[in-house]
Amino acid sequence: MKEVADRPVVLCVGGHDPSGGAGILADAEAITAARVFPVTVISVVTEQDSCGLSRIYPQSAEQVEGQCRRLLGDCMPRALKIGMVGSSRVIRVLNNLIDENPDLPVILDPVLASGAGEQVVDAAMLNQLKQNLIRRSTLITPNLPEAQTLTAGRSPTDCAESLLAGGARWVLVTGTHDNTIDVTNRLFSAEGFQQTWTWPRLEAEFHGSGCTLASAIAARLALGMTMPDAVDEAQAYTWEALKHAFRIGRCQLTPNRLHALTP
């Protein structure tokens, strides 16, 4: 008989950022901070630092599929968090795996560009996201520019309505890229639920804030929280991680995702 894991597990599929600011390392730290265990599959290796991204090296779809299948069969993850995917073939693999595990919550952080603005998707990948992966997602967490790229909308509400019409069950549109005094994040559901949060904007640029938030939500869903509660608590955690961010390089700050675990 299959033994139940001692600790909830989240399966993360995403890019490896060698600086540790974003990607799989960020996912793992945010999930660990919630006392949940991350298992990870690298879909793309990146050449980047705190100042930006210069090149990506997508991993083979067969490799991603094989690793995911081993982990899904062994660890029984309670959530799947998807970040940078690297290629349209990897998206097709993820589509199939999600269809085979219909009860697994899927948190999609649609990484379309690096934190410094470099594009990391091509037309084929964007089409796969729009036509296939979004409709398989329990929650999608775009910032407003990402939401606008994925839809024909301009406002957060218009974008969210389009993403929900495309099949996503929940949409969290973040206001990190707005030119406003505060950051306003908006959560929408396919059933008509809406909730808004406003956070004081911190005076710095951060590397991996989106990864941190999406993974923190995934961890809390794995712990059994409702979506509104998971999003609420994950935002508070992420804001504190940014508030306590530190410098490891010349440019963007790195969120202190383990701030709650350090004295």
C-alpha cells in the first residue's frame, strides 16, 4: 500500500537561475519556508545574474517528462507549480501530465520575461500557453503586463475575465509593474469571487518576487488552505521576504525567503 508522505510535497517545474534570485531555487526556498517539501524538475537552464538574463538553454521534453513521472508516482505531490517552461514541447508534456492527474492543483506563474525585461517565450510557446496550459490551471498569477500579453485586455479586470473565459479557475493579477504608490493585487474566480489587496510599494527592484509569491501559494494549497486564504497568507509572506531582501550582486535584490526561519 502507498505510504503517505510525512510532509506535504509540491512539484516545481521551472528554470534554473544560477544566481538563486528566481526560478527553481526561489521556488524551493519559498516552499521550504512554509514547512512544505519541494521536489524540482528543471525545464530550462539560464545564463543570468542579478542584473539580467542573457541566454536560455531549454531541456529536452523527454527529460522533463521522465523526471515528472517519477516524482508524481513516488511522492504524490499535493500541488504542481509551473514557472519558466523553455519550449512548446515541454508545455505539451505538462498538458498531458495534468490531464492524467486531474485532482492536482496547478499554479501557473506565466514567465514571459525575466525580471530585467528580457523575453523568454516565442510565438509557439505563447500559443501553447493561451490555448492549452492556461485552461488546465487552477490558478494563474500574471503581473499586469503578462496578463495583457496573454489576452486582449488592458485593465486587470478585463484581463482576468479573459483568462477565466479561457478556462483558468482562479486568476491573481499582481500590480508590481504598475506606476503607483501602492501595489494592488486582485484575485478573481470563475464563480465570480473577487478580492483586492493593497500593499505598500517597497523602494527597490527585486529578483524573483513572482516566483516567490506563486510558490508560496502552492505550498499553502498543499497544506489544505482555501484559495483566498492561501493567496492572502502568501502575499504577506512575500512582502516580508522583499522587505528583508539582501544584495548578492550589483543589481536587483534577492528576496529573503527564509526570513521566518532565521533568528
